[in-house]
Amino acid sequence: MEPKWLEWAKQIQSIAQAGLTYSKDVYDLERFEELRRLSAEIMSEYTGVDMQTVTQLFANETGYATPKVDVRGVVFQEGKLLLVREKMDGCWSLPGGWADIGLSPSEVAVKEVREESGYEVKPVKLLAVCDKKFYPHPPSPYHVYKIFILCELVGGAAQTGTETSKIGFFGDKELPELSVERNTESQVRMMFEYGRHPDKPVHID
């Protein structure tokens, strides 16, 4: 579970963003701007990130605040799971990333697997929809839903992308150091359970 300070900061930011979107009264707008500044100050204080960066990442969106969506492709080969090494932190993750406007979740999974690993895949089944706050990820300024989609390997060959430095298939007893910003050990092990029991019902947090 995420810390309470992070939950409060995100809730304050969400209220401020909605207020700035729908309010017309100048005094209300000032109050919502102050709430937004307060939410950024809380985030900066507890993460050690400077206010300018926090404001740019955390408090710069407009419109009604909604969760962001992260899509991960789950690809097995002979019981081993496809992982890619992220250049950003040198650790490993299921290929994936933020959902793109204009693409369905399945299309995002196919695109991300191709761009990050070089493999061509076909989407097969939705495995899980996870709320990031229930897992031991590092603190994040965003409320994130993570979608895991089982994909069948149909072609291509291992090839790194702009964000990845290595490609590999791993068994559940030989996992490398995981990029916990992107996926936790419990999430990866959940995917292995689906690999062993493909008829398991979809996991929904």
C-alpha cells in the first residue's frame, strides 16, 4: 500500500485540478491554485525532488483528473517469460509503457513488445488490471492502472530499442533484478501463474 502522505497529495491535486477546470469564480480559482501548490509542496517535501520538477510532473495537467494507464505485454517461450533491460535504471521489466491515444490496449501491447524487444506478437487474453497503489512500487505522482495482456510470439528476433539494452527469457527461479517502477516481483510471479494456468480468471484489483 502506498503511504498516506502520497494518497493525500494525489487527492488534493485531483480536487485542485477539477476545481481549476470547472470553477468560474476568481476567488475559488485562487483557492484551487493554492491547493495545487500545497499538493506539490507535500510531494516535494517527502520525495526530496525540487518544487519546479514536481510542479511540472505532478501539477501541470488540465481537465478532470483520471488515472494513467500502463500496458505490459506478457510473452512466454517454453515456459520462460520475456523481459527487457531498461536503460534508465539497468533493471528488467515486462515490455510496455504508457497507453497511446488512438491505440487500443492490445495495440499498445503489440507496439511496445516490438519496439522494446524486436519480437512480433499477437494479443491473446487480458490477464490482469492492477492498481499501482496496492503494490510495492516507489512513490509515484500519478494514480496508475497497469494492464497485463498475454501475447503469442509470432515472429521477429531479439533486438534492443531506444529504451532497452538487453532482451531475455527467464524462468520463475532465475529472475534478474526487476525495475520496480515498472513491475514488482509479485506482479511478475502472477504472470507466471497465468503461464502455468492459462484458464485462471482475470485478476482485477
